Amino acid sequence: MIVSRRWLEALLGKPLEGQDVADRLARQVAPVDGVVPIHQDLRDVVVARVVEVRQHPNADRLTLCMVDAGGAAPLEVVCGAPNVQAGKAYPFAPVGATLPGGLKLERRKIRGVESNGMLCSAKELGLGVDHAGILELQTDAAPGTPFLEAIPIADEQIIIDVSANRPDLLCHKGVARELAVSLGATVKLPEIGRMGGSADRRIAKPSAHPAIRPSAVVDGVQVRLEDPEGAPRYMIAVIRGVKVQQSPAWLAARLQSVGQRSINNIVDATNYILFEINQPLHAFDLAKLRGPAVVVRRATPGEQIVTLDGVSRRLTADMTAICDAERPTIIAGVMGSTDSEVSESTTDIVLECAYFQPTRIRRTRRALGLSSESSYRFERGIDMLGMPDACRARFFCAKPASVTCSVWPCLGKKSSGCSRRSASSPRPRKTVWRCRFPAGVPTSRAKST
């Protein structure tokens, strides 16, 4: 598991040092395989402000820029990007600087005019894939300020060897919680604002009786849960009017800090949640769902699905599939299909949040030879009880809520299917409620009394 030092700093609200974090984790949590600095290859890059832009005398597609890089006089730089404007700040690599990939800049003539350095794009800095335009900076830093000081992206990757019994360490929140113990700090997740638009967040609830097939309609989408054993908890939200585009720089940087590439704002948002709080999410393109419907059921033997990696895979009855009205669109907990993936033309999405039975996911992954970030977490067991939901007891317990329970944070109710067990030693005394959950679901929660 790769965690970002800066990401941990944001959750703990205090500065950290990579090697100190590694030492603390190794002493009390799990072995650390290494601490890897990232973006240190940008130490030669500075912030520069373009003073003047004029046409290159010998080339239609080139411009001559007078660049203030903090020196005694502006430097003349040849630039081929169309978005450079006078008065704006950009990253600048002076003569003698070395860029990611080992490129060392030299003073050279371009179409008869000498260029004294280079204004850099996101791709040239290793910060993205955009090579069409120069990276515009939103900063008040003075010209000549080191880029890594003006734009705080220098980071360290801390590589943790997570054992199978510690799935809570597969996210930044879990690692930050362990560090908080030794640092005397508090983990604080970012505040979540109110969702705009016409999002309708309703829950498709599993039934206690196997003969009943629970269903719900969420903003026009029919939801049916036919496999409550494979998916003890399943929720969707319908979000309309989205615009699929490039992610903001901060989000792309966060994902890059843990070795993930930015795809688009919708997919990146789901990946961000996965790496921060260990909850895999999946977004469907609503327009591609036939019905429109979302059906959670066991796969039919021989059913086929083309997964996001472009491979056609044959399913078996031992696997849980997320389907529309006619066909499977996701191998539950493992990978989605090309038939429902979000694209640039997507305007409405269905967002899935679920808990899948760990043993089912593990067998599916092995049978298909297909692993993903989601399956890696689902098969180890995500923290279902830690997921915020006011009606958690009614959602999972085998019988309707009826008995007051001080342990469950769910409207003060517990299922009448629960039984109480007390342990008087060692102290402090703990009361443990054990509920009859579906197979594969964690069955206890303790509270000191």
C-alpha cells in the first residue's frame, strides 16, 4: 500500500517527516518497505512571469516571450504553445536545469532566434498528460521562486507491507488513525458540502426473507437486490447533469502521489474516496443502462462480459453480477464493463456504493485471474460498520429493529435477532453485541463500559 505524506498531513492537520512516519508505522503497525521522494526532479524549475509576447519573425506557430524569472533582466524564450499570455505566471526551466526524464536544457537557436530556457507544460513536468499548452500557475509568488515552494507538490510515498488481517491500513484514514495514537493528533476528514443538482440518494435494502426480492425506484432507475448473500449492503445514487472533464490539479496530484493516473473527474473522484477511506465506488453511465435498471444477482453460467481492460470473460453461478435489465455490466467488487463506463459524452450517472461478501470476491478474482484495487479491498473486508448510515441495524440484522441498543450508532436501535455477551476480564469490561449477519460479514462490535 502506497500512502502520501502530504495526504496524511491533511488528515492529521500537522506537518510530518517521511522517515519518522515510516519508523512509527514499523514500530507499532506494519513493516515499511521504503520512503520514496516524488517530484524532487523539479527542484531546478522556478516560477516566471511573462512580460511580453510577440510573433516569432521566422515561424507562424512560434512566439517570442520576454520572461521575468527573477534575474537582473528578462529572458527571451521561444515558445510553441498557443495559450501563453503576458502578465501570467508559468513554470520555467532555465538554461542548465534538468527536467523529469533526464532532459538537460541548453541555450540554443530555434528558427534563428536564441531561446534562454523553456516554459513548461504539465507533461514536461511529469504532472499530467496535457502537452498542448503551458501550465498556467495560480500563485502570487515572486518571479524566481522555486516551483516546489510556490506549488507545494513535493511529497514522499511511504510503502507499507499490509498484512491480510489489517485491511483498515489500505487507506489514508486507517494509516492516519494509527499515527494519531503516537502523535497525539486527531484524524479529521474534509467537510462534505451539500450535493447540488437533482441527486437522489436512496437505498435498495436486502430482505430478511429469502423469498422476498427487495426492489426500489431511485429517480427513475429500478433497483433489484436478488443476491443479498453476495451483496449484504447495496446503495445507489442517481446524479444528473454532470460534466465529464479533466480533474482539478489538486485531485490529479493526490492520485499521482499514490501512483494512480488521472482519468477524468468522475472516475478520479471515486478513486479518491477509495484511497482516502477504503470504500470502493463505481460510476455507471445512466444512458447506457437498459431499463434503466440495476439488478444485483448471481451470474448465469456462461454469461459473458467485456471488462474495462478489453477482455471478454465468462461468468459462473458462483459470482455476483451487477446487471441492467438485460445483461451484466459489472463483475461485482472486481471490475466494470465497457458497456456502462463513463465517457466524455456522459451527462447522468448512477453511483454505486456497496459491501460484497469477501469470500465471494476472492473466489471470483481467482477464477477470472483478474485483480483490481476494489477486489483487493473487498476480498479482505472493508469496514462496513464504519460506513455512515442512520439505519444500519435495520439494514443488516436478521429481524426488524425493536430493542434499544447503546452500542450501535443507528437511531438507538438494535435487531431483536442480536444476543448480548459480556466479558468481565480483562478490564475494562466490554459488552459485545453479536448479530446474525449474512455469511462473510463481520459479526461483532465492542464498546467499553
